[in-house]
Amino acid sequence: MAKRKPKKAKAAKTKSAAKRSARKVVKLASAKKSAKKANGNGLHLPKMSAKPYGKDGKALSGVRILDFTHVQSGPTCTQLLAWFGADVIKVERPGIGDITRGQLVDVPGADSLYFTMLNHNKRSITIDSKHPQGKRVLDELIKKCDVLVENFAPGALDRMGLTWDHIHKVNPRMIVASVKGFGPGPYEDCKVYENVAQCTGGAASTTGFLDGPPLVTGAQIGDSGTGLHLALGIVTALYQRTRTGRGQKVLAAMQDGVLNLCRVKLRDQQRLKAGPLTEYSQYSLGIPFGEATPRAGNDSGGGQPGWILKCKGWENDPNAYIYFITQAPVWGPICDLIGEPTWKTDPEYATPKARLPKLKQIFDRIEQWTTTKSKFEVMELCNEVDIPCGPILSMKELAEDQSLRKTGTVVEVDHPTRGKYLTVGNPIKLSDSISEVKRSPLLGEHTDEILKNVLGLRPNVIAEIKSSGALSAPKKEEKAA
Ligand code: CAO
């Protein structure tokens, strides 16, 4: 008996183990079956959205941003987050608001295009952040928000009492994201605008013609470029918070952002040690290189030589030009197009190395051909044989481009005080997420709505805060005093 007992127990154990594993198999099989049913691919993967392109909710819905940004860099960042569905609450100074509301005004009495084109899809609340009652309202908002974004001058947020320690104490989950002109170092206390960043980040010293002064570019790489960097930092911090549960500080310095965009120029700085930069037209002109990456005119930044060439009508149209790249694999088609078929086999022209010292002469010859055609004709002929090129498009042409309207990259928006205007919509397209462009808010348009719905304040409390003066501009006599 004593011997049989363990046997029985063993058998019972084996039986139940077998039962369990059978159940497991059944479970797995049915899970596989249901996955197969769900996906049609047998894998544990979600189904493709059944909704039309871009109509499956908003990527950042549920994220609330306390937006303390102004001018261009910060607003670019929060506008992107708002397009992706974040609830962006823009805190503005009572009576004045974001200074750009009144800058470069084209329609008297209406918010400027500068403001409207950088603040879509946001709500506006006016709060005097230095008023004791205003500070209390801000603390309540900090509790209800996920991210605080600001681009004040260095130290301004601290002077409002909104130090990192204070914010972290009020809401440890809050991410505090800042644009500053410079990172820690000798210039950290400086105020910075777009062109200052272009100059200090390496863009201006490498832009322009060799025999001319440094140039800034029309692309707002200092402001909008840094706003983009900051948006990525915020989304990354939100992602990390899902693991740590904690907020963190995010800093995007404009100098750093510009330098990041000038990465290839720092590449060239280091290549100088190995000899002249042969792809720069300076080399083909026999001009010696100095100690720093030079300005390269319209040279292409990569290994395939390129230049801007005149097209038909250039004498009267400042934009009748095309960017033309003599990419090595399409050298044959280029020779055929411009009427120099012998250059395909002539050892003086047949290889990229042989062509390098003659780039100016080659581009002059290509230009003889491009000046016989409009920039769009050149584009069409080149595209047929895979030659990379791009017409110089004016802002007028871009504004009228119907394909950009169709993709939502250029959007017409209606505004209650200025009427219809064009703006650049979200340049980043997600296949599952809606990205509608809604007009920018009027100053303080959503103050009551935010106090009531976000903070849950009762009408008498709202009235009390209002009468304290925390949400309105100081009266003239108070100002004077
Ligand atoms: N209630 C009360 N005061 C407010 C307020 C509010 N809601 N919002 C702002 N203010 C106050 C600030 O507290 C600050 O006051 P203090 O100087 O007394 O602390 C004041 O308004 C002005 O802020 P600021 O110094 O940031 O603004 P500025 O116009 O003098 O400078 C800029 C503008 C852009 C140069 C500066 O903000 C800056 O260097 N920002 C960082 C870099 C940046 O983003 N530059 C890009 C700008 S886009 O070209």
C-alpha cells in the first residue's frame, strides 16, 4: 500500500499535468484561431484600421499641455502637438497676449498672420502669472496637465515662481519642456531670436557665396527647427513616463538645434584635414581652402554635384531657375539631354572623378540647355530619365499648388476677425490619426471654459477669481502707479 500510494499520486499528478497541458494546447490553439480570425495572419497583431485614412482618432488625445510659449519656436512645437490631438491650453498675459498677435499686422483689428499661423488648434486663457490668485490658478492647471512648454527668456519662469522644484512638487508627472537660445555655458543667460541662432549654430558661416558675407536662410531653422526638436523631446519624455511614472525636464537649445541641422558642415570641417573638399565648386575653381568649412554657394551638400541653373524667362522672373543634380548613375541621360553624347565615353568627362575639376564648365553647358526651357519643362524631361532636379518654387506657386492643398499641407482656414487665409498644415502625416487644422484662438477666448471644465470651478469661484484681477489686464491707473 505504502508503495502504491506514491504511484497513484504520481499517476494523478501526471494525469492532471497532462490535462493542464492539454488545456494549454487548447487555449493556445483557440488563441491562435481567434488571432487568425481577427487578423487573418495568425499572428498576435492588431488588425489594420477599418476606418478611412487618417480617421482613427487622434494620436495624442488625452495629453494636456500647459502652453506658456510665445513668438515662434515654442508655438511651433505646441501647434504640432495640438494637430496630433493634444489639448493645448495657451496661457497668455491679460490684455496683451502673445506679442505676435500685434506684430506685422495686415488686417487692422485682427490677430496677425504671424500669430494665427503658429497657434492653430489651441485654446487661450489669460492669466497674470505674477498675481497671487493667478499663481493659484496656474498650480491647479499644473495638476491637470501633462506637459508645461515654455520659451521665455532664461530665468523668467523661475521669476514667476514656477521653478522645476515647485512644479515637480505640485505634479511629479509633469514634463517641463523649454526652448532656450543656448544650452548651459557662457551664453546661457542670453535672449535669442531666429537669426541669432542661425549665426551661432553654424548655418550662417556656411551659407552664401564664397566671396560674399555670411547669409541667413528663409527657412526658420532656429525657431521652427528648434520647436520640432522640442516636440520630439516631449513625446519621448511622455513615452518614458509610461515606464517611470515621472516627469522630466526637456531642453532644446536653438544653437544646438541649428547645429544638428548643420551636421554635414561639421562633417566637412573634419574632412578638411584630409585635403580639399573636392565636391565644392571652390575646388574646381582652384581656390585654396582655409581652416573652416567654407560657404558653398549652391553646391549640393552630398556626394552628387548640384547647382542652381537659369531657365527660360530668368531675365524677368526671379524664380525661373532649377536645381540640377549630376547624379553619377544618370550621367549618360544627362549627356543625351543636353546634346553632348560624346561626354558619355570621353575620359575627360566619363567618370565622376574626371568631372570634379570641371564642374563649373559642365554646369555652364547644362545651363545653356536649361535656359531654352521653362523650369517645369526641364523638370518633366529630367524626371522621365530619373535625373534628380527641382524647380525653384515661389511662395505664390506653393500657395496655388493644388496637390499641396489636397494633402492638407497648404490649408485655407476661416477666422472670425480676419476672414479666410492660407496656412501650412501638419507636414507629418499619420495613417491612423486625424490632423484637422482649426483656427487659432482669440485672446482669452476659452478662459471661462477652461476654468469650468478643466478645473471644475463653480461660477461663484470663477467670479471671485475674475474680480481679483488675476485674469485681466491691470487698469491704466494701476499700471501708472
Ligand atoms: N503674466 C505675467 N507676466 C508674464 C506673462 C503672464 N501671463 N507671460 C509673460 N510674462 C512676463 C515674463 O514673466 C517676463 O517678465 P520678467 O522679465 O519680469 O521675468 C516678461 O513677460 C517677458 O518675457 P521674455 O523675457 O521671455 O520676453 P521678451 O519679449 O523680452 O524676450 C525672447 C523674447 C524670445 C527673446 C525671449 O523670450 C527668449 O530669449 N526666449 C528663449 C529663446 C526663444 O525661444 N527664442 C525664439 C523666439 S522666436 O524668434
